[in-house]
Amino acid sequence: MSINQSSKLSQQSVDKLFNDAVSAYQKRDFFQARELLEIVVRENPLYTSNDRRASDLLADVEFQLAEKASALRKNRVLGVLSISLGIFVLVMAIFLILSLTQVNRFQSTSAASNATLAAQTSLLHSAYTTVTAANYRAESAQATMTTMRQNPGSAQATIQAFENLVAAGSLSNQPIFGPFTGTLDHDDSNFVIAEGAGVNLKNMIIQARFINPYGSDEGAFDYGFFFRDTGGDQQFRLAINSDSTWIFDFVEDPIWDQVDSGKLDNFDTSAGGSNTIRVVVLDDRALFYVNNQFIAALPTHSKLISGDIFIVTASYEDHELVGRSTGYEDFTIWPLP
């Protein structure tokens, strides 16, 4: 097994960085907390102090930052909606004033004028009612977003549950598999190239550093993990592609369901480049990380049973070059209760 050699911080320095990160987190300075926690996790992915694991706190920080960014985007949409409604009301008022002027010019009887005025007044009232209802819906949407921020939902609940397991001392630092280093050799079989761990787990942490088989400018490639595998085409599949996209599938032949997907901004696609992928699977959620950055909480409620785990490459056609290989280092699996 080859392990990268790098200078390590002293334990005292790591402890201080973690304490400073906790202090920043408590002050809701999430950017500072993330910067410090990323250093701690790079030094020791399993670092724990006062019954809190650095990687779990980092996941919480990433979630809080993602929620804040989402709220800002939604507020901008609501602002645009309010401006559009204001413009609509202004145009309606101008139209009604012009219509009323025309009516007064061409109508000769007071009865007809009064009837027209009543109709225009009714239209104004209707427009006012429409705008009032729209504003109420906008305020309700804002209240809903506030509630979501205060109760982040299942993704945060999963992170909290994982933290509770750490705090209760239910997790072991000893992996059930690995760390192992190896290669996945490309061939022309048009099948997924995979190596199984030979475990039977429902909940677990999976981590490995993948070495690109070549640069994305030379050809397409992918790599990732299959988990809760019960044989054949029956598993969850997480694959990261050389175009920096990722896809999460649930496969239970004949069902092939794309559960989620996205685009990465921190994925190295260069020749000789590498990326560390980590998945924390806990009951109905899987927390997905790339290079120590929290990416997404993936739903896994479709299959809540134990299975094997595979490290894979060439999950899709034309994602391999014969004679090349996808390397991996520190392929490790830790069991979770």
C-alpha cells in the first residue's frame, strides 16, 4: 500500500485548530469554521475531540452554508416577483385611467357613465385583490423558507443522528475493510470494472482516493462506489464522471432509476490528478463528499437492507481505454450501527 508522505501538524496544533473551528461555528462564522475544519480533516479524517468528530462538524457547516445560499437565491426570486406584480398594477391603473377618460369623452348619459365607472372600479378592485393575494403567497413562501432554515429536514437530521452515534461512543475507529491500494484495469468487455469488498453492511462510511486513468481531454472516464449490493444489477450506484458531473442511481433489475445528479466545481480531471470520494450511509440517507467538501444528501430509502460494497470504474460505455487503469489508494470501509 502506498501512502502519500506529507508534513503533519502536531497534535497540539490540530487540537487548537479544532477548538478555534468550534468557536467560529458557535459564532455562526461558518466560512472560518469550514477553513479550519478542512485542515483538521486533512490531517486526520477521524479526528475526534470532546465526543465531536471533525468530519461531522464540517458536514454540518457545509449544510448551513448551502442553506444560506439557497435562501438568498429564493429571496432574489421573491424580489423579482414583487417588482413584476408592482409593474402589473401600475400598467392596469394607467389602462383604467385612459379607459375612464375615453368613456367620459364619448358617453352622453350619466347613467351610462356611472355604469362604466362602476365597471372600472370593479376592475381596479379585482386587480387590487389579485395583487394582495399574490403578496400573501409571497409572504407565506418567505415564512416557509424561514421554517425550513430553522428545521433543515432529513439531511440535517441524518448528520445529527451520525453525530449522536459518535457522542454515544457507538462508532469504532477500526475499519472493517482496508485501507487498500490497487488498480482497476480497463478492458474491452463493455462491463463495469469493479472489485468487491466482500462485506455485508447496511450502514457504513466508504472512502478512497481515485487516480485519474488519463486526462479528460484524452477520453471520458468515471469512478465511484456501488453499495447495498445484493448480487447482479441490484444496488445503489454513485459514479463521478470526467466532465465533473455525478449520477446517483438505484438499480433493482428491471428498475433503473436515476435518483439524483449534479455538477461539481472541485473535481480534478487532469492526467495524473486525483480525487477523494467519501460516502456516509446511514439508514435512509447517504452523505456524499468530494475532496472533503459536502456535496449532497442522497435518499436511500428504496433499499434498507445490507449488501456488499464495490469500488468501480467504467460504469458507462466508452468510459475506458484498453491498456489503461484507474488507480485507487486508501480504499477503506468503516461500519456504522
